[in-house]
Amino acid sequence: MKTISSIVLTTLAIPGALNAQDPRGVPGDSILTGTVYNVFHSEYATDQEFFHAVDRDIPAIAAAHLKDVMIFPMSQWDPATRQLRWTRTDYLVRKIEENHLKFVPLLLKEEQCGSYFPIWKFRELGLWSASDVDNGNPNNRENVDFADPRVYPLVEDYIRQVVGRYGHSPALDFYNVWNEPHYSSTAPHVVERFRGWLLKKYGSLGALNRSWGDDYDDWRDVSPFLNDDWDSSMPQTDWTLFRNELDGELLGRLTALVRSLDPVHPVNANPVGTPFATFGGFGGYNTDNWQFTPYDDFNGASYYPDAWARDHGLNRAPQWFHDLSFDVFRCAAEPKDYILTELYTNAKSGLTLGGYLDADTAREIAWTALANDCKGILWWKWQPFMRGRQSLGRGLTRLDGSLAPRGQAVRDFASVIEQHGRLLRAARLERPQAAIVVDMAGLLKVLQQQGEPRTQTFMYRDIAGVFRALDGANIPVDILRADLGLRPEELRRYKVLILPFQVVMRRETARELEDYVRAGGCVIADARTATLDELDFAYAKNPGGGLDGLFAAERSDWIALPKTFGVHVNAPGVWAGDFDGVDFRENLRVGPEASVEGVFDDDRSPALVRHRFGRGTAWLSAVPLGAGAFEKGARSAADLIVALCRSAGVTPPADYVSASPQIPMIRVHDRGDERVVYVVNAGGEALSGDLRLAYLPGTGPVAVVDLLTGRVLADRSEGAGIRVPLALPAEGVAVLHLKRR
């Protein structure tokens, strides 16, 4: 028998193969549905026991209307021969083929490295003494550095064997190349790579020293660990930016290998959630979602909202948290599609309180994902864990293999997809009219305030508060990354750009914002925006980068205290009312060409300034607008945020009018002249009212069908607008298809 390293596999010769550079998206023309078949082979004493489980489970997966099975692990090691053993996977793949399903090989899962790195390799590669230590980590094998030049050939050999063995199967759908990608090594080969990254960014040691506030005279001495943040935050910022980019580049190396072996089947990776919703620092599982898009064929994500429950008194994640998470996934993926490569199915273990998944929540999350333009879901996992750290956790089934209530909800969802998946796949979210602009350098600067946890998450909270305000009014929002470059033609798509607590402002971004407003756009900025440049130098005059002219106002001083600052607004034709800014308050000197539209309650000094600039408008708030949504007792600025956007011409694609203050989440998708409208009532109160759309192309009566029930709804349209009476139970969902008869 050949050893792994001696096996040579050639590129798959498949008729009609696409060029590896051709764009490939989510396979098929329907919404992708599936589950993960995660097997710890030690559960089964014999192959026959495993075969029996497969014979039960694979037909049951097909009966639940799911179409894809993600397999992990793809093989076993035989300690006696030190060879990979494929008996069980061969049987599993054959049963998938027989049941007319598709499968997804999971190729690399960093923590569970035993698939490519058997335990005897520690000694063979000289890693035993460094790894065989008590470091308090119950999963110490996750510390294997797969990019170590000594280890990476094993990864390559393993991938070659999997692709070579299963790449020809008619049931193969796509490859999950790197599951939950994140890379934490600080080994010398990583530091050396960092030096090359710095040389490319700065060009010379002189420029590096100027940015870092250091005195290096040799590139070989440059280190991310000899920082002096009294002089500059840039060493820490650059190290984090580099590590974020390295995650993507390592994925690129893996996908290049897979594409060289199989240029036909798409590749996918799935970072875990997003720090923009969990408010976490970057590192470990907290990765920059945008960094993976250049390297895969469609984006993925692992979505485990039970993490919210563990951090918030075991309470269920709110609707805005789901919407914000999916919004980040969508925006990071553009122009590609995204799927939930993993969606959670229950609490983490049988001994975990937070994260219990009932049927209503399982249904709501799935439809909320599709409402936010997700094009596929794989539920992790089919059966519960039967041993290990997550014993009795997760799973769509009970221990006997029958569907749990959450599994029944998934089955019902997949049944609708079986009927209407092509329509839902083709329909796309209407292009948002508003965008939030974020600069990663500024976010990292705020996250570095480690002595003050409240301050550390402040930008996240301000961004999320702005998003919550617009989400609550059913105004979709894009998230744009200034640090990745903004294009004028991109900005022109939006009626309003919002800068929540954007402390870093690049001069080129400032020029683009000026041009945008001059041409008729609207910019809304709040406290601390544009105080630093991207190299950590403060602007003597701020808003900096030249934006003092855009806003016709200058900050003279500021107050930072953990308290609220009352503001009264009287902006004729826009909004009148009161709200509380939190923690930060700025003193503004307002130029004669600007108007003061809001004042502080205590001294009537300027708190909100409007400047008509060219054909557009710039608004500057002296307090944060979004963060107050997270403070108990604070009067939220949500109504003001919505009113400012509406004054710029932003309108929700649809409204729900009822006597209740509770508003369902609504998303409108287009397919030509047709509309698909998702309505999710995540509240505990039943609703009865009218769904109203401003416009539907064409003339004549409108046919309205709820795709979930098949029920035909009445059309009470008047003029160009569409009005559909719609009642929703508590935790209810409707997906309406509208087209002219």
C-alpha cells in the first residue's frame, strides 16, 4: 500500500470543466438545503454498526426534503498500517448517491486536525516535546500549526486523496475547503511573513518608524511583540490587520490547491458569525468576514446565535441581531452569494442552559436568513453529539434518530423550498438606499481601549444602534468598508451614508464624501467621527481630513463621561423631539453657512448641525446617535435616525400598518416584475393589519399567494400602491409572491 506522500493525483479530467477563474456560485438553481453528518468513528465499534446508522439516517435526511449532506470527517486512520481508511466514507457516499442526494466534503477543520494529522506525526515531525505539555487546553491538538512548512504537506496530501477519491462522484456538490477558518499561530514563519506585509505597506523602514514611533534599523528586528503604544497604536493595528488578511490568504492557498485538482466544483469557507454583531475583538474565531470573499466561489458562515444567549443572561437573540449578522454576511460576500454553511440546531451540549432551540425559533431564523438574501442553509448537525465536550448537544433529531420538533420545523421549511426554491433563489433583495460606512483601522483603535470595556465596544454599539433604528423601520442597510476602498459609482447608489463613531477618516475617503454630497447625497456623522487618520495621527482640526468644510462646523472640545446628555431637536420638515446621547459630548463651533437643528437641554449649545453643501446635505451630531439604544433609561435617537434618512428620500420598500406598535420584519425581493415579500413577526403578539408596497411594475390586478400555506390573499390595491390584508400569529412567518395577473 502506498504512503500518503507517495500518492500522485492529477487534475480531474471532467468534460465541460470550467476555467478555475470562472465565477461559480451556489450549486443548482434553487435554495440549497442540507445538514451535516458529523461522525466520531469511535462511537461505532464495528463497520457494521456504522453502516446500520447510515442506512437509517440517509433515507431520513432525504425524507426531510434536505438535499445536501456535509461529511466530516472524510476518512479514518488505521494505526496498524498508518494509512487512511476509506471503508466507512465509501459506504456513506454510496448511500448518498443511491438516495439521490448531494454531498459536501469538509476538507480542513483546524481544531479537529486528526483527519490529516494522526497523533504519531507529532513525533515524526519533531513536534512532540513542544506539544506534549499541560497548557490548560482540553483540546491541545488544536494548537497544531497547519501552515507550518513541516505540517502543510500533510494537509496537501490529505486534500489530494479526498479530491482524487470522491471528485468524480455524481453526487459531489461543492467543497467546504476550510471550516470555520481562523489562524492563530505566532511562529517565526508567521512573523517573517508579517515583515514582508509591512514592507509592502510602508516601502521603507523610515516610513514604518514614522508610523510606529519606533527606531528600527534592520527589517530583521521588526517585531509585533516589542510594542510601545505610548508612541503609536499602529504596531497592534498592523498586526491585527495582517492577521485578518492572512486568514484570507491561507484560504486562497487551499482553494488554489483544490481548484488545481478539480476545476469544476465550487469551493466555500465559513467564518464563525461576525464581530459586528457579537461585539468581539479580532482574533481566534472572530475574523474579518470580508477577507475570505476574494478566494471562495460563494461565501459561507457558521451561525450560532446561542452565543448571544450565553453573553446575555441566557435570553434568546433578538430579531435585530439576526438581521445585522446576515446583513454583514451579505455585504461581505458581494458581489457573490452567501449561505449558512453551518446553522445551529440546539444547545451546545446536553448540560448547557443557553441555546435551546424550539420549533418556532428554528423556523424564524431560517426564513429570516432567506429574507436577508441567504441562498442556502446546512444545519449542524443531523444527530446529536453522542460523546465528547458537546455530548447530547446540537442535532435535528432525537437520540433514536426521529425528528425533534426543531427538526420537524426544518423539514417543513425544506418542503417549501422543494416547491418554490427556484423562485426564492432567483429573487434578490431590493438594493438598499442607505449605507453605513466603517473603517477597520478606526474599529481596531476603539477595540484597543482595553482598560474600559464600555469604551472598547462603543463603535460596535453605535453601528448596531443605527442599524437597529433602520431595521425597526424596515429600511435595509448596506455596510461599506472605507479601508477596502470606496468607489464613486458605488456611493452614488445610495441616498444616505451614515458614519457612526468613525474615529478614523482617510483623506481620500473625505474627498469622496465631499464629492458625494456635492452631487446630491446625504451624509450623517456623529461624535468622534474623523478625529484620526489611518496611521494614528490626530487631526488638529476636526472633523479632520477636510470634513470641517463639509459640515461647516469644528469641534473645540469634548466631554467623555458614562452618562446621558439630553438633546432637543427642532428640524422643520424633518423631525422634532428629544433623545439622549451617551458617554460622549462635543462642543461645536458652527459656521454661518450651517444651521443648528438641535441643542443640548442644559445650555442650549449646538448638538445637531445641518449644512447644505452643493446639491446635498451633511448632518453632524455632537453625540453618538446609535449607542443610546443599548442604554437602559436612555431616550433613543432611533426616530431621529429614521427621519434623517427619510428626509434624504429613503423609503422602506414595504410597510405594515396595524393598530399594534409591534412591527414585523419585512424584506422585499425582486424577480423581474414580480416581488417576493418576507414578513417575520418575531414578537409575542398576534398582528392584524395591511402590508403595503409602494410600487409593483405593470398594471392590472395583483395575484398574491402565501408560499408557506398556498393561501391566496386578497388584493386591496389603490392606485399605484399595493395593499394586502395580512394577519400573523405570534412567532408567525409569511412569504408572499406578488405578480400581475
